[in-house]
Amino acid sequence: MIFIFDLLNTIIPFCIKMADKELSEFKMERIECPKCGATWLNGQHYWSTGKKGDPETLSNLVCGLTEDPSCINPAHKKAHIYGEKDTWEKRSKYIDKWMRDKDA
């Protein structure tokens, strides 16, 4: 019984000190597209590999192929290609060049 009182005498002052401490505004928000499963953590897009992504490239490579109204990508515009970002056409040209260079 004495052990419990000793424990409470240790925990209660600690809890009071923690209550006086200013807490951070830390939060974690996860949003997932119902169509393709694209994930945003605190507003940052991440690929399924865990690598940081960007919504414009996601739009070029995924969202633009389906043109689904349930798409939640904030950068997706119907029939719009972000030319400076990665596209399937750029990837195709890269592979074609690699195949030609490999055979040379």
C-alpha cells in the first residue's frame, strides 16, 4: 500500500508540471484519393514508395488517365498537361533512346 502512495506522489507532481507546459500545435493529417489511392500527409503528396511527390506530376501520370470526378488532386485540371513535369510521353522517349543506345 505504501508503494502505491509513493508512486502517486511521484506521478501527480509530474502530471501537474506537464499540464503547465505549453503544448505544440503538432497534427498529422492523411488524405487518400478514393480513385487511385494517392496519399497526402499534411498537404504533401507522397508516392507509394514513400518518396515525396508533387501533384502536377501525379496529374500527368495518373489523374489525367482516368479523368474521374472523385479525384481529389488539387492540381488536376481536366485535359491539362504540366509540360515541365514528368509525362508518359517523356518516359516513352527516354526508354526509346535507351533502347537505341543499348543496341548501338
